[in-house]
Amino acid sequence: MESTIYSRFKELVKNDPDHPAVIDERSCVNYAGLDRLVDSLISRFPSFIPARVGIVMDHSVEMIGSILAVIKSGAAFVAVEPDFPPERLTTFLIENGVDFVITQEKYAGLVRDFTRLIITSEVFIDPALHPLPDRSQANRPAYIMYTSTPDGFPLGVAVGNSQVIHFAEAFRRTYNISGDDILLQFSACIMNIFIQEVFGALLNGAALAIPSASTRNNLEALVRFIDSQYVTVISGFPYLMMELDNLEALPMTVRLLISGGDVLHAASVSHLLEQVTVYNTYGPAEATVSVTCCCCTPDSVLPDGSFPIGKPMNGTDVMILDDDLREVAPGAEGEICLIGDGLADYYTGDHRGDLQPFAVISDGRRVFRTGDIGRQLPDGNYAYLRHKDSEVNILGKRVVTGEVERAMKKSDEVDDCVVVHYVDEQGAAYLVAYVVPKSRSFRLSWVKNRMAQYLPSYMIPEFFVLLKALPTDAAGAVNPKALPVVLKDGKAV
């Protein structure tokens, strides 16, 4: 029978039950203890055989136990950060039809519209509880990851057990992950790097170290946590790599850094390359996590100062295709398309509509169109160039500018607007909103407060420019080249 996430985890429980599994700032649980926690949580589920379960929790031992419990029950987990704007959080959970939500008392009000399982940091482990049946199946979704349509509407990506197993094995082989490793859990649960951190550790016999939110947001505290917990592998977005690069030295135990989610510039890791191995990776949520990787060296830097995204790492093929899904000439630009076993099953939510990024090419294979433009280099590596649509990464998180514009227009203060992204001197993207106010009494604070009901803070533009009218071209469309450019030096906070 084909392995599932839980069956693979159970093998590790049997092989080395006393090995540390998850460490947070309050407690440490071994593989056997985590397995007992899983059964204890399932025994409290308000639904006997759920299909989808929301998780709104602080990152902790209990959160990881809840994730595994949902998977063992045969359901898919739908994880959302507690600091998500309330309307955004509720909408996503409703659209994905969760049977109930696992949460903590302090977040119970956020999910009052749902059946709730409220757990504490002291989950009672019943020693008399017999192991519960494993209802997970390889061909069923394990989780639904938050993403959005090209127009910026919320969307879920359903990823199956088999895809996660497939990725975890490739992750182990590529980075030599073993029981000697301790992986840092740094990323938000709505990002696919979170999947890499959690299952890259727990499906390969390694340990997962989880800092608190306050520690994650303070670089000095984070470095102390990494040092004290003997972390060996850190995954993160380029902005994290840039912060680590500014340190005098990394903790001695760190052996590997894995960057993903955005373009990695050589200037962001110049000091790190002198200390540890650094990989640059690429992969959308629809491909589970990453599908390519490049070991970064001074010799691999491209003319624009960035690193290639590398070569396929997990059996997923990469092709550069034109708009008619035909391969372009070697070295030519085209759309990065993915083929293989690691691709997601389907989309969920009310806005999946006519979205059809999955297609079938001439040889009958299913291909995912990423919407990203790239090319293959002479040495076989691939280079990411840009995205076709109005999409950008802010602090490692995907932002579609159309969604920001729609949220801004919900305010009675705004007559028209357009949001544009620029890149600062450090290579980091930032948003600028160009606004046509409805009246002279325009109040920016009112607009931003209204936007905060729908958008997380990283999606609210850093700069706002008031205009009498938006410049247009001959066809009547907004002409971004005619907008005044707002510069940022890369050091502003």
C-alpha cells in the first residue's frame, strides 16, 4: 500500500520513539510522545470523520500535533495565521467548507462562526487510550494552502499525501537530511516553505525547532534560539537571508541555508557563502514546495546579480513553453511550466471559476503553467526572470496588486486607484498606491483602516500618491510608465 504522511511518520515513531520530534520555547516532545498527542487530539474531534479542518493557532508543539491529527483522521488541514485580517480569515475557512476549527482560547473569538475544538498547552494524554485507526489515504488531500487567482481573489490549493511524501524524499536526498538535523520552523503556515520545514523534518527523522512569534520577529532573539537549540538547517525567504548575512557569524551548528519564494541576489548572501552552504530554490504552492534548486557559489551568479533557480530536484520536469504550449528555442524566454508527480490535485474556493493553469501538452502529459517567465541557461540551470501578471513578493509573501486595488476601492474615500510595485536598492519589492480621491476631505488613515479589514499588513502599500486622474494610454488603460516613480533606498523601515 502506498505511504501516507502519517504512515511514514509512524514508521519513524517505531524506529526511534525517543528521538526529539518538536521543540518549542515551552516544551519538547519525542516521536512517540507526538504520536500519543495525535491520538489524544483525534479523540476530542467534534466530527467523527471530518473532510477539512481549520487550524488557527500559535506555532507550537500542539499545532504540529493538530496537523498530524487531522491528516491521520483522513482529512485535509486548512491552516491560517491568527493575525490574518478577520474577514479574510473567515472567508477562506468558509469557502473551504471546514467541518470545525482547532484553535486556542485567545483566538476563539476569531472563529466563533464555526464549531471549535479549543486546546491548551497542557493537552491531557490519556495513557489508557488505544491507538486510533489511520484513515489517511495516499490519493486524498493532506492540506489546502492559501493562494490567490491572477486577479487577486483568494484560492485554495489542495495537495495530496502522495505529493508531500514525494517531496520529503527528494528533500532528504538533495540536502542529506538525517536524524542528526534540527530544522528551524520560521515561515508562516500560509506559505509552502512551512510544508518544507515541518514535513522535511518529521518525515525524515529530524527534529523541528519552533521559536515563538516574538522571537521570530527579533533577529537577536532568533539567533539565540537557533544557537540554543542547535539548529542545523534554516529555510526562508531572501529577506531572512539578507538579515542573517548582516550578522558577524552564524551559530556554529548551522550547516545549510535554503532560500525560496523570491529572487535571491548574491549581495544578500555574500557573507553567508563564506560560512555555510546556501541553496536557491523555486516552486509555487501548486508544486507542493520547491521543484528546482541551485547550490550558490560566486561562479554561479548571473549578470543581473541574482542566482539561477537551478535544476529539477524531485522528479518534476521543467519546460520553457510559449503561449501555445510549445517548447521555445534553447536559451529563449518563455513561461516556466512544470510536469510531474509533485503537482497539486485541484483548487478549492468560490473563485476557482474558469482558472485553468493546468493543461495537457501534445505528448499527453499534464502541465502546470506557473505564469512565471524564465529561460534555460547553457549549463542546464534555469533562470527566473519575472512574472507575467501583476504579482510580486513582499517579505517573501505573494501579493497580487489587483487584490490591493479592490480593497482600496471599498473605501468611500477612493474614486480610482492603481497599485504598482518597485524594487529598492537592496532588491526588495515595495508597493506604491496612486489614488484619485473622491473629495478634498480625503483621509489616508480612513483608507488604510478600511484596507486592514481585508488585507494583512504586508499588502498595504508603503507609499500613497494623490493624483487628480490616472494617466491612460490611447486604449484608455492606465499607463504605468506615466506614473511618478517613488524611490526607496532599501534602508528605510
